[in-house]
Amino acid sequence: MAEQLRMYVDGEWVEAHDGATFDTIDPATAEVLASVPRATGPDVARAVAAARRSFDQGRWGSAVAERERSRLLLRMAELVRSQRDELVELEVRDCGKPLADARGDIDEVAFMFEYYAGWATKISGDIPPVGPDAMSLVVKEPLGVCGLIVPWNYPMLMAAQKVAPALAAGCTVVLKPAEQTPLTALRLAAIAEEAGVPAGVVNVVTGFGPEAGAPLLTDPAVDKISFTGSRDVGVMIQRTCAEQLKRVTLELGGKSPNIVFADADMAGAVPGTCAGVFGNQGEVCSAGSRVFVERSIYDEALDAMTAEAAAIRLGSGLDPATTMGPLVSAEQRDRVLGYLEVGRAEGAHLAFEGTAPSDPALANGYFVAPAIFEATSNDLRIAREEIFGPVMTVIPFTEVDEVIRLANDTEYGLAAAIWTRDITKALRTARAVRAGIVWINDSQPAPSEALWGGYKQSGIGRELGPYALDAYLETKQIYINLGAS
Ligand code: ADP
Ligand code: MG
């Protein structure tokens, strides 16, 4: 019998109102890890009401001193650090990623709470000049109740990326983790409870998108939705939220260009490019999955990237030797395998395909080996559609202007990576690429102090750094008449 977990609503650990549950599984073995409540409308309504009450009664937000909020966020960070090994293992088991990757995630979660603990005491307003007979105070206030809907590729990191700035800003939250990976979100709730965050401030409802996520979009007591996930669900969320003019932050997909110029330091560019596509099994919204390589080094670069991909070791994320785990679910595996068929049918050349692990204990796992396609055109589906798996598409180019045009020839605009030793070329290209994050001689770093978010159909709004706070604040003007009469 799998462990039966409960979800966290209004400071209590509860079942779904009707007792419904679903299983979360280990994608390396397809074995059941735990059973969790299957929340639906009434459960979500209860969580929202709790968040509303705690916000309106000032149990957080405006009535709780900033110092106290800061202290509680720091305490949460400490608890994450002290439970690091357990959280890492839980994350590996639930979503499949290798241990080293999960360690990176959990450490960043702890830092994220430390970072935003600092901000809780530094959110200030302004006093714009309005003449001698008046005074205008522009003040920042917490936005209210926030519905936070997160995906399965960085389960705890994505939860922290929204929960930490929301709490620092003084909002109360209902967090809906992905149905594939609910376990660390429940632990985050336990950590909030243990830290002493008041009841109702952090609520976690587990369940499926249309059942447990959708009610957040229509509940009038929710002021804001912050969502990270697929473009199509993002469009639906924006449309639904428009009915009540709910605020939305959307962090969606990408088909990010990774440009390797002939003058790049190949010792960095090759592993960096590969890590940018194959890291986290390719289940990364900012994956540099369209790899443009300057023609004069094309053959050499392709050989080197193939060798790099061939060295990837698939296996259970819990095995320290593993560098690529399983995909998160059978559905995701089938989707990615489908794209391998699409690429072949479109006439792309499959230059490399790795092998699945041979360990019989992993025979039921959702493994997809890394693959490299050569494409002659950016118009192929494998160059246009987000695959969200370990599939690289390599395309040659000749001119700088040409590669900038190709890089921008996408409906997305999340990220881009540029590899060159020429600083002028790097910066000119970085300025010309329409994307929210541009890496030069690197791929994928996402420091919590900086900025995250997409241009075009990769999203709306920004996360991380001080920019995330804006997403959880309203701005008010208080005008004072100082006239003599
Ligand atoms: P993927 O297809 O990769 O699983 P999704 O965008 O479907 O990505 O999922 C991201 C998050 O959005 C998950 O928490 C999921 O449950 C949630 N979600 C999916 N569909 C809906 C929906 N109709 N309403 C609200 N949330 C949803
Ligand atoms: Mg799972």
C-alpha cells in the first residue's frame, strides 16, 4: 500500500472533500510512490477562502510587520537546508532528474527564500513632486490572494520561484503543483507550517489541471494567477482570467536558439550547448534546442557534440553515475518519441541516437535517449515546436545577419545562447535577439537575483530578482491636499 498523503489547507492536513486520491509514480520504475488527495472545485474553494480570510484579516500582508515576514522566510530557508537530502531524494524519485541536478534545485530553493527574505523589508514606494500645495505618496501594497500553478520539470524550484516573492510581497497563496510531481510542494507546505507561517497564508492543493487548477482561474476571491507551463494552457489561462481582469504572469515554452560561431572556444561551447539541450532530460522551457552552427566548423562541431551526447549516462536519478534520468511520464515519453518520428518523416537526418539503460530494474521506466537531428531548414516542425525532451536540432548558417534572422524566426522568445570570443559580435547578437534571457558563452544559468521571463509567446511578466516582486504588488497613490484653505 502506497503512503497516503494529505494536502495543506487553512493550516490543516486534509483529504479531498470526497476522499478522492491519485497516485504519483517514480518515472524510473513506474512504481507508485504515494497517493495524494485529488482536489476538485470544493477543495480549491476552501483553500481560496482560507487564503482570502488570512489576507483580509491581515494575518500576513499589511498587518504583519515586514521584519516578521522576513524572519519567517529565513526560517523556511533554514528548514529547506536542514532537510536538503530528503528533499533531493523526494524530487529525484518524483520527477526522475539526476541527483546532482536535484541538489542544485533544492539549494536554489533555499537561497530563493533567503533572497526574498531580504526583499520583504525593502519594498518601498515613492514621493513624486506634485507642486507645493500637495503631497503624493506612491505606496506598494500586496496584491492579495495568488493562485500559483506550477509544472513538473523543476517542481520545488518553480514552486519556490512563486511562493517566496509572493510571501515577501505580503500575498497569501494557493499553490497547485503539477499532478506528476506533487511531493515536494507538500513538503514546502510542511516547512511553512514548521517555520510558523500563520494558517491560511500558504495552502497547497494537489490534483489535475482542469480539476484543481481551473477553479483558481474563475474564483473571484483570487486576485492573481502566476502560471508556469505549456503555451496552450497559458493561452487558456489568460483568456479565462480576462473575464475578471485577474492579473496574470505567464512563463511558457520556448524553442530557444543556441548559436555557435566559428570563433567560439569549443571546449566550452560543445559541452555547454549539449548541457543546454540535454540537461534535465531536455525538460526545460529555456532549452537551447535549436542549435545554429557556423558552416566552417559545422562538421567538427557536430562530431564533438555527438561524442558529448554519447557520453551521457541514462539511468535512475538516484544512481550517482547517472547524468540523464527518465522523462517524467509515459505521456511525455510518447510525445518525445513522436517527435523523433516527425523529424525522420520531415527528412531531417538523425545524426545520433543514444541507447536506453539496459538495467532490467528500469525496464518500465520512461527513458528516452538523447538524439541529434541535422536539419537544413528552420521551417521543420522539429525546429519550430517545443519538444521538451532530449532532442537537439542542428542547423548550419553562414552570416551573422542570417543567424539573427533565423534565431528570431520563431513564435517564442524565452532564451538564447551565443558562443563566440568576439565581444562585439556577442553583444550585437545579444541585442538583436528577441528573447528575455540571453547567455553569452554559457547556457541555462538562472540566478535567483537576476531575471526570468519571455518575449513573444514565451510569456507575460517577469520572475526572479526584484522584478518578481512587481508581479505580487499593487501600487497606490495617496494624494494629500496641503493647500492653505
Ligand atoms: P504539461 O503539458 O507539460 O504537463 P501543462 O501546461 O499542462 O504542462 O501543466 C502545467 C501546470 O498547469 C500543471 O500544474 C497542470 O496541472 C496545470 N494545468 C493544466 N491544465 C490546466 C487547466 N486547464 N487549468 C489550470 N491549470 C492547468
Ligand atoms: Mg511522479
